[in-house]
Amino acid sequence: MTTLLQRLGWRGEALAWDAYQGMFRAMGLERASVAGSALLRRIGPLSSAHHVARVNMRIAFPDAHERELDSLLDAMWDNFGRVLGEFPNMDRFDMSVRSQQVTVEGAEILEDIGRSKAPTVLFSGHFANWEMIGATLAQHLKSCRITYRHANNPIIDRRIIAQRQAYGVRILTPKGGSGAKEMLAALQAGNPVGLMNDQKMNDGIAAPFFGRPAMTASGPARLAQRYDAPLVPMSVRRVEGTRFHVKVHEPLDTPEGSGNEAILQTVTRINEFIEARILEAPEQWFWVHRRFEKPLYKKPK
């Protein structure tokens, strides 16, 4: 049961959200992307997330000079800021087949999935503007269930769902117990499901990531094993400004058999895919997530 104070807090946060959305929406796509970059390049380094990102980068690039990390961090805030400015304008992207703004490599794989009517598990990570993954799936796989994390504020959560629906993402599944049931039902019916698989999950399994064990969600691997479904990776790169290249990769080569060892091998291969995409464009990954064990992120006194 919510309290009056909590409801008032939600409304105050929703007003701030609406102000952010309205301001960047009024700028238009291109200007909003540039403005978001300028904003986060200025305030991002002042946040605690900057320290988290630096720790993660130091793990990934142990031989990098501090100046190299500074440059990479600045480029990361540039990309993240652009995502901030682009999100209110997602419906303004040209997602048509002949689009020069958002090109899709491997679209035929999605078309084959749609025609097959067989269960398929698609996964990706928080690369570039990761909203492009959902937008691409919405264009090619109308029945795909795409998981998302609820916003803590239910008013903002409804705003985000409506906003995603405006650019075509209509079938969303919340993470958690009810979402898991929806995904199982979708796969049972022969529909594809899409998940992000690059963030820490405390009740996941430890799998290698940049040379360290990292708690990783095993859901995609378990779903693929349970339904004998292909595990199809997707990625997205920012080419320049508000131009993107989405790629649908060939299904992962997963181990035969079942059981915990096969799941660990599959999760390890998922992490290897994510790691390879990060190395291709390190400035475009979501480095501000605490991916590894907590003690690593403690600031020295």
C-alpha cells in the first residue's frame, strides 16, 4: 500500500520526467542528440557513475594509460548523453527498409525467424543507443516479447511504455515472476523473445567476463536449452551522430546436452559475444553498471 507522501513523490518525479521529455522533444532529434552529449560530458564526470565506469575500464584495459581512460570516459559520456537526448525522439528515426539513418544487417535472419513459427531467443547488450534493438525487432518480428525493467515510479513506467509503443515496440514483458511466465508462454506458442544480457544479476551464475568471474543472467541460456531454440545475438553501433548500424548475427554455437555445465558454457559464450562487441567500440557500451564484485568499486580513502 502506498502512502500519500510516496504518491506525491512519484508525481514530482513525473513532472521532472515530463519536463526532460518536453525540452528534448522540442529540440528535434539532431539538436537533442548534440545537447544531450554536451550535458552529460559536463555533469557525468561529477557523478559516482564516473568512478564505476573507470573501474570497469581499468579491468577491461589493464595496460591503458590514465589519459587513455580519460579520453574513453569522455567519449562514453558523449554517447550516453546522445541516448538521453534521442530517447524522447525515437519515433522520429527512419526505420524503413531503405533507411540510410538506421541500416540493418542480417534482417533476413529475422525474416526467417518470423516465417519459422519456432521458438527463438534473441539477446543483446547496452550498446550505442540500445533502444534501436527493440525498434528493429518491432519492425521485423511483430510478435516478439521484449523484456524491460520496470521504472520504480509507476507513472514514469507508464510514460516509458507508451513512448516505446509510439515507435512500434508494442509487446513488452516486465522482468520478474510475471514476465518469466509471459516469456515461457510465448516460446511455448512458437514466438520469439528478446532480452538484454550484459548486466550483473546477483542470482545468476559466475561466468568469465574480461578475465574475471561476473554474475551473469542465465535466463537466455536456460530458455534456449529448454525449448531447443536458437540463441541469436544482436548488436548496434553508432556510425556518426544519429546514424546507426544494427546487426543480427548468426545463432551462437551452443554446446550439446543439458544440465548446469552446458548452461555455464552457453553463458560464457554469451559473455564472449558481449565482450567482443565492446572491444569493437568501447566508448559505446554502458560502462556505468557495477558488473563485478562490490569491493572493486570502493573508493580509496
